[in-house]
Amino acid sequence: MDFDILNSAVRIATPLIFAAMGGVVTYQAGMLNIALDGFMIVAAFTAIATAYLTGSLTIALIGAIVASVLLAALMAVFNIRLRANIFIAGTAIIFLGNSLTALLLKGVLGQDGVFTSDRIPNFPVIRVPVVDGIPVLGALLSGHTILVYVAYLSVPLVAWSLYRTRWGLRLRVVGEAPEAAAAVGIDVDKIKFQAMLISGLFCGFAGAYLSLAYVTLFAREMTAERGLIALAAIFFARGNPYRTALVAVLFGGATALSVRLPQVTGLAPQLLQLIPYVVTVLALVIVGWRTTRARNRYGAWRFDLG
């Protein structure tokens, strides 16, 4: 068995897990946050530009998170304060993120499509003693950057926050029954605002990982619809953090296969690169089928779309 595929799947799934955990929080709050790609692309650019200018990974990571959270705050203002439709607001944020980073790429870094430099530091790979030499486990648990471990540790953290804290209970009540939550004195808008900012926080990590750990460069629209794939994982797992992370890893495995199979089979790479998107579509078809069955059995259900 080619254990490199396992290692690649873990790394490829990392930005999906970060984005998905942010999406899970907003999903549980009753908001379908389609702006994840916008948050990530701004974070990715801020990370690479800050790392290039300062030479510091710490400052670059902080900058990426701040930029993503600020964009998430703008999204929250549009949707929660100004009552804009969340789909329209999310689409606007995605366009804003892609356009703004393209403009800054040219204006600040002097490049049109891709920017890279020897001056950009990257996150070092961590080798876990003992585990590193074990087949399968070594490929899964060793040889990754610190952000990979942070991503996977964030899954139980999000689950604990949602299901074991008072804030998580209030968040889920706001998502399921906002009128009832307001009736018992919960500030619905405040909870939703907090959820959107947390989503921006996770996307900040995702963007920084993409440009400083997964690769050491920035390219226009380099998120490649990872936010939409993360949403597909969330829907497939019905907002459960653990199942969402598992689905994200499966998507990562599908992407790793699409990269490795052309070398083994000789098939056209363009054809095999469709594998992750076919898996995403199949996941959404299954979600739609399950939703239709649930509606037919239990009646219509409500989801706040904005």
C-alpha cells in the first residue's frame, strides 16, 4: 500500500477541517455561511504578504486570523445587523475577497497571478518520535506541520464547546428555535455574531495553512472552492463536528487519489482531478435524498437562511 497517500490525505484535508469547523459553528447557529472561501482567500493573502514583509510566521498567522475575522464581522453586519439575505451577502464577500486579493497582489507584491519568494518562511515539519517509523500510523500522525495538528485537535474542542458548555447550548437553541431563545432572554443577534466571528477565526487558520504550510506561495483564487466542499461535508454530517471532520478527510483522500492515480494508471490528470468534485456531488445527492425522506416522514422543518 502507498502510505504517502495517507499522509497527503491528512494534509489536504487540513484546510477543509478548519473551514468546516467554522462552518459547523454557524450551521449550529442557524446560518448557512457560504462565505468561507472569501474568508480563506483573504487570510491566505494576508499570511503570505505578512510573512514576506516581516519574516515571522507568528505575525503572519495572527495577521491572517485578524483579516479573516474582520471580513467575517463585515459578513455579520450585512446579514445580522442589516438583515441582508445570507446568500447574497456571502456571495458578495466571496467576490470581495477574490477581487481585493487580486488587486493587492498586483499593487503590493507586484504580481498578477502567483507570488512566491525565498524570503517567505514556512512551517517546519514535525516528526513524532517512535510513531514516525510505524507503518500507517507514521503516515497518519507524523511528518506534518503544527497547523495540521491544530486542525485535528480543534474537532474535539468544537464538539466540547457545542455540547458541553452553556454557550454551546445557547448557540444550538438559537439555531433551532430563535424565537424561543429570545423569549427566555438570549440575545440571538449577539450569539449569531459570535458564531460568525468564530467562523472567521477558523478560516484564518485555513488560509494561513494554504499559503504557508500546504504550499509557500499565493495564487489568485487558490482556495479552489474548498469552502463549498466544507459546506458539503457539514451537510452530509448534519453539523456533527466529528462526522464532518471524517467526511473532510474522505474528501482529502479523494483529492490525494486524483493526484496519485495519473502516475500509476497513465490516465489523463484532467479527468482524475474531477474525483473530489464527483465525491462532493454524490455527498450532496445523498444529503438531498435523506432530507426528502425526513420531510416526507416528519413534515417540513425550518432552517434560517438569512
